[in-house]
Amino acid sequence: EEEAFLVSLYQFMRDRHTPIERIPHLGFKQINLWKIYKAVEKLGAYELVTCRRLWKHVYDELGGSPGSTSAATCTRRHYE
């Protein structure tokens, strides 16, 4: 399931002419794209996470540093 998701994601990004050239990082850790997708899905999908301001929860789920002040914003930008 994870592999199919990644293949689909990379194809989608290529089709819209914004290919993923390198995996983004949060802090010093590379983001697991499957894990961030599942974390957002678990909290109700993008719109709900954004409306309820749950991006910090997504960041925490990814194992981010608890002291980061821009965690929510960075997590959301990388997801987008």
C-alpha cells in the first residue's frame, strides 16, 4: 500500500509539473511521505487538520522536536 501510494504521488506531482526532486526535511529528519499522509488522514484529512489547527499534532506524530516554534507551519507547507 505504501509503495503504491508513493508511485501515485510521484506521478501526480510530475503530471502537474511540480516533481518531487528531493524529500523534504523537518529539522534534521527526512519526512516519511507515507507517514505524514497517514497522520493527516487519521486526523480527518487536510481541510479538517487545517481548520482545527492540528498541524502541530501531525508534526509530533512524525517524531519532531518538541521545542520547535515553527513546527506546525513547516509541517503544513511540506504536506502541501
